[in-house]
Amino acid sequence: MPAGLDGLSERCAQYKKDGADFAKWRCVLKISERTPSALAILENANVLARYASICQQNGIVPIVEPEILPDGDHDLKRCQYVTEKVLAAVYKALNDHHVYLEGTLLKPNMVTPGHACPIKYSPEEVAMATVTALRRTVPPAVPGVTFLSGGQSEEEASLNLNAINRCPLPRPWALTFSYGRALQASALNAWRGQRDNAEAATEEFIKRAEVNGLAAQGKYEGSGEDGGAAAQSLYIANHAY
């Protein structure tokens, strides 16, 4: 559970004066045989709700990020179960703290198997599990869901987002991306810290942004490439930043 709520209202007031309109708070949970515990889920949900309430009191849109890490060998069903438990707790807490849902964004993990899971699932299976979890827990008043990439390769994150936006279930929210590594990896690989590579890096970054823009509309047909930087896993065990 993160610390830092003390003095957050004063900081948000200053951030607003400095021109900020959005803030993000990330709480991390890990799947194992005994985790996340009910207490961990409850405590982190309440932290996110308190943060969101403070943001709104200061005119800032809170991005709520409960992340379930991909560490472990759990299957898709287990991740869906835990994701539903976590999101249900988060929205209960947001309601308890009188957070205006129309003025929030959710940044969750997609429902994916653990990195060490021996079963490989299709983008369509990931999409169905993800949209089902959201439909069971996230009110339609929430305007947008901005997925994190969670260590997926760039191409995998794009294909899964595309499948989510093609899922045949009703989806009352905008379903889009808020990627870090899955938007930057190819660009950083092209750049390599060299000024002469800046143009090539920029082209790679624009390419991934355009691909994900299509995926957010369900219009991405895939690159057709099995290799290259975009296909490389970006998983980092116990990732923190």
C-alpha cells in the first residue's frame, strides 16, 4: 500500500495552479496462492478512493490505477477472478467516498495469464475475459478505461486492445491505451541514446501511437511480423517505477 496521502490536497491545489488537469495513483497487487488478501484489496481500494476524492476537490481528474502484476503462473480464469474482486472493491470505495464517477478514468490491467503460465491464450480470449470483468464491476458512468500494458510486447498489447474493441459484448466505456513500455520500447531501441538516431526513434514512436490509435477503434489488422522489437516481451519481474 503506498503512502503519501498526507498533504495531497495542498499538493493538488498547487498542481492545479501549475496547469495540471489529471493525476494518476498506482496501487499494485500480486497474484499467488494466498494473495492478494481481502485486507490488501480493501486497503488499496480505500487509498485509491481517498486520492480520487482529494483530486476532485481540487479540480483535477483522477486516473485510478489498480494494477495486478503479471508475475506468476496463474491462468486467465484466475486473473479474471482477482481482477473482478479488485475492481469491485475499488468502485465500492469510490462510492463510499462520494467520488463523481463521470469525472474519473480507470487504468487497469488487461485480464491476461501470468508470465509463467504454460497456456497461451488468443487475443480474443483475453478480450472476452477483460470485457467480462469490466462489465461485472465498472459502472457505465465511468467515461473511459485506459489500459496499462503490463509487460506485454508492443505488438501483443496492440493486438489485445484491438480484440477488446472488437469484443461482441456491449462496452459502455471508451476502451483505449495508456502504455509506457509498449509505446516506447521500439523508439528507445532505435534511439540508443544517440542524437543521430532521433529521427528514426521519432518515426518508431509515431508508428506505435498510430497502431494503438487504430487498436482503440478495433481497426488494427496486425503487423504481420513475428520478430523485431515490437514482438519482444517487455516483462520485468516485480516491476516498479
